[in-house]
Amino acid sequence: MASSCAREGSGWTLGNTTTLKGWSGTGMGCPGRWWSHRPWRCSRNLLFLSKPCCRSNSLCSDPLPVCARLFQTDEWRLTYINKDFSICPSYPPVVVVPRSIDDETLQKVAVFRHGGRFPVLSYYHKKNGMVMMRCSQPLTGTNGRRCKEDEKLINSTLRPGKRGYIIDTRSLNAAQQARAKGGGFEQEVFYPQWRRIHRCIERWVRSHSLIKLVEACNDQSHNMDRWLSKLEASNWMTYIKETLTAACLAAQCIDREGASVLIHGTEGTDATLQITSLAQIILDPECRTIRGFESLIVREWLQAGHPFQQRCAQSAYSNSKQKWEAPVFLLFLDCVWQMLHQFPCSFEFNEHFLVTLFEHAYASQFGTFLGNNENERLVRMLALNPFNIRLYLAQMSLDLETGEGDGMVSGCG
């Protein structure tokens, strides 16, 4: 987890192409041997819109999803259609959907989407009212099947005269191949106000990439050329670049283009969640606070159905992986690390906080990351475990402020 940082004029810079004008602080040391190899670029200026709010240790234990408190507007509503997990086993009981779409329509849309993951609200941009939604692939198949209810739902999220972008986390070739297996993608003729963009973010090859990265880190030769060669061969930084570029694209569409965004891949539980989470960190300063970041993990990873039990089945350092394993959450944390080290004073937390989350995702005394979705955790009563990692992190932050704990809070500000 590393990258370089520099200060130029009144704003922070990402490489030579992106300027972060926001609140600034002092001290930006970035030691290391490959920190100067910036893994990503944005083609346009992309701003962290304002500094984070003051830190708070009051963590919400509301049984409703966090999004229920964040996204209630006149155009959106809460639906309890999945209260018994019968519509979509990997969704939480409560989700946010367009107010104009009734539950009967949602049931039909769920049948048309892989795993029942119909489009739901992920982020509402208060600045201009644009939204970011997520779902799984449509089941169009080779016959080009369509669903008018799905078209109605997606098109209803756009205001008159506005446009939207569908960011597919698969390559065009992979999306076309998925049609042969019953999957597919949205035909623009049925979604005339939406433009489809493909960003290839492969999941399975990342396990092999992580194995090579760990091997490079364990190399005791202390040879710089050998280290850089192994690092490049692992392709880990390439995957970070691809993921951050896709997140920047989503954020730019919402904030700069004034367009809403729909993000999905095949299942909508891996790369989709990486992009929605990273885009929110870019757009919303609250997500860069300790409490806000924890809430982001809850709604975009735990409640959104990322299969932690499958993806983190073995140690991240294991040199053999099962086919369902992939370091998806670890790569997301590394992407956050990249932004954190380029803009340390725009975050309330530091890398110790990220490392703590990484460790507990793979091996924890808490039930927070066990299971593959909310349904499984509820069945196993893990969600009611009083020894929750969020309370543990809150106590660590409180101990720091009282001078009794380790450092998880950023030294800036």
C-alpha cells in the first residue's frame, strides 16, 4: 500500500494531472523504495469536495441499513420487499429504490437480474441530485431477452433531459460471452438515455497476482532491480490502477458531467462494490472519517452481500487458492491506501486502521466478516454478536484520544 505525494501551489497533486484543492495540512513524508511509481492517473481534475467532519466515536447500531438514513429523498423510498431474503438472498432486508417503482415491479426486475440483485441506490450526490446505483448483470441471453419493468426502473432514475452511464466491470468480449450462459448486458436501444462503458476489472487473476506480490515482498535479496521486476510481474499495481481509474470515472460522471451512474459486473458483489465504495470516498468527505468509513464498509460490503467467507477462505499469504477465493477486499483497502498517502490530511484515519480491517477480514474474534451475506449472518446470529469489530475500533479510537491506545487516527489536522 503505497504511492507518492507532492504539493503544488494550493492543492495536492495526483501525479502531474490531477489536483486536489481542498483543505490542506502540513507534512507529507512518503518514504519507501517504489513509492514514486504512481500507479494511477486521472485525465481530469477530480476534487475531494471538502474536508471530513470532526471525528466521532458514536457508532450507529440501527438495524436498518445505513443507507436508510442517508438517502431518503422525495424521489427515493425504502422498500421491505426483501425482509425475508426471498427476493435476493444476498441483499439486506431493506434497500432504497425509486419512489415511482412499486414492489410488484421490483419482483419482476429481480427475476431479470442475476441472483435477484435488482438496481438499488448506492449513493445520492447532494450537490446536484445525481445518483450511483448498483446491481448484477441482466439475464438477456442469446435471444436478447428484455424486461420492460427493468427498463422502467432504470430510466425512472433520470431527470428530464439528463443522461446516465452504465459502467460494466467486464470487458466487452467477456460481457458478450456471458450471453451464451444466460447473462448479458443492457441494450442501449431499450435504455436510450444511458451509455454503456466497459472497464475490465478481472477478479480471479488477482489471487495469482497477490501470491506473486507476497513472494516479491518476502524476497531477502535486497536487490532493487529484482524487487521492481517482481513487483511489475505480479501486476498488482496494474489492478490498483484499473480499479481506481474506474472509480474516478464514476465520480467524474456524477460530479462533473452531472450524470447518474449504474455499476454492475456479473454478480455485482466484487468489482462493483470496489468502484461504488471508492467513488464515494472521492465524492463524500464523510466517508473519509472513521465513522463514515465504517458505515461505508457496512452498507457497501457487508449489507451489499460481498461473500467474505468465500473470498477470504484462507490466509491472504497462502500460496494456493481455491477458485472462489480472491483478494477483492484487500485490493479495495490498498486503493484507499493509495489515496490516503497522496492526501493524508483529507482522511481522519491512517494505515493502521486499514491494516486492522484487513486482518480481521481474514482472521477475527468477531463475527462481523463471517458468512457471505446478511442472511447467513442472521441465521448464525452473528449480527447480534456483542463483540462487534465496530465497537472494538471505536474503543481503539477512544483510547487514542485519551492517550492510552495505538495510532489509528491521522496525524494531520
